[in-house]
Amino acid sequence: MSTILCVPRRDARRDAVRIAAVMMAGCALVLCGSPVSGHGFVGQRFFPATLAVDDPFVADELSLPTFERRKMPGSGDEAASTESAWTVDYTKRITRDFGIGVGTSYRRISAEGADRQSGFDNLALSAKYQLWQSEVREAIVSVGIDWDVGGSGAKRIGAESFSTITPGLFFGKGFGDLPSEARLLRPLALTGSIGVAFPTRASTRTVSDEGEESIEQHPNVLQWGFTLQYSVPYLQSAVADLGWREPFNRLIPVVEFAMESPLNRGRGGTTGTVNPGLLWVGRYMQLGIEAVIPVNDRSGHHTGVLAQLHFYLDDLFPRSIGKPLLDPR
């Protein structure tokens, strides 16, 4: 999928080469792959790992890397900037239904009229528990909590000195139970999440070199999002075999909606992005790429790009590092 990026041509070309190199390496790993295995299944339904909205599964998995590039609008005294981020996320099952995760991002910010800044953002920790799932209904519900560890990142790229705690609910629903008259809609699936981010500090007071005092409010924020997917693997295996072969028989077109709505303390309007894209799923890994389209002026004015190379460790190493730590078997 092509995207329009308002960035210097040299930087855009260099990052495109890096992404292509990573994706080619990933493709080399899966050329000998076989059909999708047990990762992310509820009944016949396979739910892929989505890029912008967290999926409801507890799994042993590694995103290495997730790349995002966007041009962000200015706000107040802050100038517009072009931001790039390389992110690594790792999750580990403790039991079959409970897992923990850790993630970190290396960010590069080029603000208009200022020097380029780069560094690591705050460390992100998480935990998730699968509450319920139904194979017949192709449905799953999980709960979790994220902790953005304040002060663990570089101040020069805007990493907050305070922490943010976000409890959330995650869900997934496949439409394989639709009647036969709507069988071509059975490959559709919906996933989503909703949570409230609570900063550990309500406001931050700063004093400029001229002695002027300013106070920045930190509101509680409703974080909500959902994805709509159409699974070609499900279409071929459970609805009608169209005879498609590699690589088309493993494609999942997806549209993600990632939104944030401040709830108090200097609250502003909702911001977010719509991310149409394409996922390619193999037995041991998946590749994904999406456009990042702002939903309104507060969210930006330019389309960005989001790409990911994602590994299913529980399928790659089912008897070692991909196995739950407290597996009774």
C-alpha cells in the first residue's frame, strides 16, 4: 500500500530501504511455511495480531520491529514535527490464560526550526488475562492493564516524568455463525479494546527562562478502538475454496480505528487515526503494513505509515521459550 509522507526525500528513501530489508528477511523465513498453526485461534477462526489496536489474545509473541512514521501537527508553542518510531514488543505466557509483556520504542523527532532529537521512550509493561472464549461463537473476551513507566525514557523526545496506568477490556468476534444466505460475510471478524488511561500526576508546573509559569494539565483519557477484518484463509477453508494459492491465500485485509478521548482536566476533543492495510499470515510469523490517516485536524493533516514484522513464538518454539511457564503438562 502506498502512502504520502511529508518528509525529506532522503530520510523517506532510507527508511523505506530499512523496512524493505526487514520484510525481505521475514519473507525468507516463511517461504517454506505451512498453514497457520494454533496461535490466535478460537474454533475455526484465526485472529491475527493487529498493529494499532491490541488484540485479545494471551500469547508468546515478538514484534521486531514495528515501524511508524507520521507528521504531527503543532500545538500551542510546539511546532509541527515529523516523528519516526522503531518499537519492540515481547509478551510471555505465565499460564495458558495469563501473560505479561514489555515494550520499548526508539523515537526520532524532527521539529520545524529545531534540531533533530532521538532517544528511547518510556518503558511499557503489561499484563493480560483471558476471561472467556467460545469456539462455537468464535468469540473471546480478555482484561488487562498497561503501565507506561514514567521517567524511564529520554526527556528530549518528550517522554513523561510521570507514569500512566491503563486498565482495559479486549474482545474478538468472528462471523462464522452467520446463516448460509450470508456465507460470504462469514470471513468477517471484529476485534476491539476500551480502557481509561490514568496519569499518576494531574498537572505539571514549569517555569520558563524568563520566569513565566505555566501549568500543563494531564487528563484521564478514554482509549478505544476496533478493527474490521476479512480473512481469506477463513474464506478458503470454511466457506468456499476459490483456488487461490501463495501468497494470496494468506491475506487478511484490515481496517483499524485507534481513538483517544480526554475525560477531564483541560479536556480537548477526540483524536485518532483510521488505518487501512493488509496482513500476510504464515505459520510462524506475519507481515503487516497500514496507512495511518488522521480522523480530524487535531490528529494531523498528513498520511503516515505503519509496518510490522511479528513472530509467533508459541508456534516457533512450542516446547521451550514459547511454552507457558506454569504449563501443567
